Amino acid sequence: MKNMLPLDKYFVSVIIPLSCINDYIMETLAYIFRMDFKNFEIIILPDDNLELNYPNTTVIPTGKISPAKKRDIGARYSKGNILAFIDDDAYPDKMWLTNALPYFDAEDVGAVGGPAVTPGEDGFSQKVSGAVFLSKLGGGNPERYYPVGNAKEVDDWPSVNLLVRKNIFDGNGGFDSEYWPGEDTKLCLDIVNEGKKIIYAPSAIVYHHRRTGILSHLKQIGNYGLHRGYFAKKYPKNSLKVYYFLPTLLVLYFVLLALASIFAKELLLPFSAGLPIYIAALCCAFFDIGRKTRDFKIALFSIYYIFFTHIWYGIRFFYGFFIIRDLKSRLRR
């Protein structure tokens, strides 16, 4: 998308919640100051005070509260007309803001989000974790993790790479959420309900470090599944979607297949007809991930991750949708 109007009318507040100082936040700050767009401030929100000597940077200690509440505090102290949210374990591409801001030239655009790409320097298991989301089978929304296609309108976007007009954010009370993760889903719903658009900008890229090892990966996935299941009934406008239910249906299928093998062997053959379909889908995911990563070893291991991702997400989604009446997020680091 070409710049239709000068970008100097935008002043951006880059808001970064974190618990404590770490190597990732130092990397994030280094890349922010290398960006092509320079008209910004940085607001960092740790649990305790930090001594950081960077220009245009404000540190606001918050105590141990959720990232959503930290972001709300950061927005309260911000001076920008655009709020740019990024995580402390992510860093921006040089053209992140330059490529994202022109979409705000359209007055009906309330927010812009871009992909969070796995960095090339991540370790093998981190790359496998990220590769899970590169196919529709693994995560359902590969454009969130890889630049796919052209700009388009969406109704939900993660806060690891999300820009919002300050007046829209304030007018909706910010994230105003006890949930984590999932606070971004609520904010996006508020934006859409106001009649504003959320635009996916494939060239507005940040790089997001992934979890190390399958257990860490599954812990994150289970938390996503739990919250999405709950949101599917609480915020159906942008969470009640068929593909969110598919992992739970897969778990149900495997349960019925196991029961048939024990108690109704005459049903085992017809029930088994679904296995080749799932295996074929995994094969398609393998080639899709291999094409995008250009590393078929990563693609092969990602299939192993995808299977367990489906199982654990499906179980946690079921719990969030059918069991939990009032979800209280626990602060997990």
C-alpha cells in the first residue's frame, strides 16, 4: 500500500508490558530504534522499576498485574494518537510502522495488525513451535504468523502486533479485561461493534520468539484453547467460528474410535474411515509448512506438534466452552 498522506501526522506510542528485565526486551528496544519511522515514544511497563537509559522512553512500574492491565496503564500515560502494542519477546521489522500507518489514512480504520513471524535466530524447537501455525490445519489463521496475501479486513487480531487509534482505544475503555490471553479478542470486538475496521497488513511485520520444547508449547496452546472456548460463548460475534470447534470434534472422534475398538468392534471399520482423511490433511500441512520454511525437518517435527496441539487445544476448548461458567485468568509467565 502506497503512502497517500504524509506520516508525520502520526505520533506513535509503542507500549510494551513485561514482568522483569530480560535479554528479549533489550533486543526489542534495539530494533525499535532502528526503525525507518522515528516519530514515536516507548512506554515500558515492568512489575518493578527498571533503570533504562534510552531516549523517548518511559518506564512505569505496575506491580504484578496482567499484561492487559499494563497496556491500559501505558495507554493512559501515552502521548501518541496511535498506540502500537508489541510483546517484550518480539521485535519489529525496520518498516513496521512505515508499512502499518498508511492504513489509518482511511477514517473508518480503527486498528491495524500484522504477522508475528518466527525469527531466523530461534532454536530448532522454537521454529517447530512456530511452524505449527503456518498451515490452516495447525492454527487456522496462518496470516497471523506469516505474510499471506493482500491487506484485508479482519475481526480479531493478537496484541503482539496490533496498532489502535488512541481515541478509539480510550472510547472503548481500553482492554478493560481480566483475561490473559484473550484480552485482544475483547478489544477487537469493541472496535468492530463501533463500526470501525481492523485491517490485516501483511507487510507490517514483527518477529516473535516462540516457546522452547513441546511441553512449553502445549502449555501456551492449552491456555489459548481454554480462553477461546469460553469466548466462543461469551463473545460469539468474533469467537463462535466452526474451525475453533474442530480440535474438540477430533478429540471426540478419537474417544469414540477407542470405545468402538473395545465395546463395538463392528463399528470400528466405519469409524476408521476418518483416519485417512486426517492423515491426508497432515500430509498437506507438511508440504505447506515445508514450502514456507524451506526446511522439511522442521516440517516433519511440526506434524508431531500439530497432532498434540489438536488434542490439548480440543480438550481445553471443551472445558472453556462447556464447563467453565465464569473464567478467571491466572497470571502465567
